[in-house]
Amino acid sequence: MIDFKKIDYLKHGNEKQKRAHEVLTKYQILEKLKDYSPILTGTIPIEIDIEDSDLDIICEVTDFTEFEKSLSEMFSEFDLKIEKITVNNEQATVLNFKLEEFPIEIFGQNKPATEQNAYRHMIAEYKVLQEKGEDFKQKIIKLKKQSIKTEPAFGILLNLENPYEDLLKMI
């Protein structure tokens, strides 16, 4: 299986993955975030992205005030939107900005990145895609182009009652 904790695999992927690697490397995004154990998650790593898919980077955060301050300093040259949100009764900080052609979302939560749902969902989805093949992958992409979010798209094709929960059981 691909080691999604590093972005080297993107260099050998499709054109969008290669471009994502180029942009993330050029701006040293993961290096800047290294203190927060960043992992690129979402649809681009597993090749089910659509035209406007963003680069989702999850981070482990213990001090949210410090994290926000660091993000503001690290990415000060960009037009930043920082929000404090609650996800499953847990505090999180979300930063959005545009980096060349890519929308970027940096998500910080007080738990290891590999234990966050974004990473766990991606791993489960990757396994399903490997198992089900290209036709299934194209059906997911088609649903996503109809504005159906990723987990619900998997839920539709796999007949899952609660895709957000049920996908986590597939890891």
C-alpha cells in the first residue's frame, strides 16, 4: 500500500498529482507544517478528485492559539480564512487559501493525524478502490461531479447506511 504519510507517491501519479507535488514542494507547505505531523488527505491522493477538488492537509494540534498564530505567520502572503469549528464534539481549526491553481485546506485537530477521520476515511476508500477497480472509481467520480460528497458517494455504491461511520469499519 502507498505510504500516504509522505507525498513522494504523487511524483509518479497522474498529472494533477504530479502538479500537486510540485506546488506543495515549491512552497514547502509540509515542511512549514512539520511540527504538526501534516498528512495530505482527500480525493487527490487516491485519484478520485474532480476539477475543483482541494488539497486537504490534516495536522495534529495541541495548542490552537499557537497553531493559528503559526499559520498566520507561515502563510501571510496569501489571502487566509481561518475558522474555529467543532467536529464530533472536538475543537478544530481550519485554514483555507489558494495556492496557484489549488484551493488549500489545512485542518488541525487535537489528535494524531493518522487517527483523524479524514485520514481514516481516505485509507478505507483507497482499499475499496483497490478492491473494486476502475469502473467503481469512475462511478465515484461521476457521483462527485453531481455534487455528492465523497463518503456519501461511497455509501450509495456500497449500500452503506451511514457512510461516515461504516467506512471507518472497513479499515
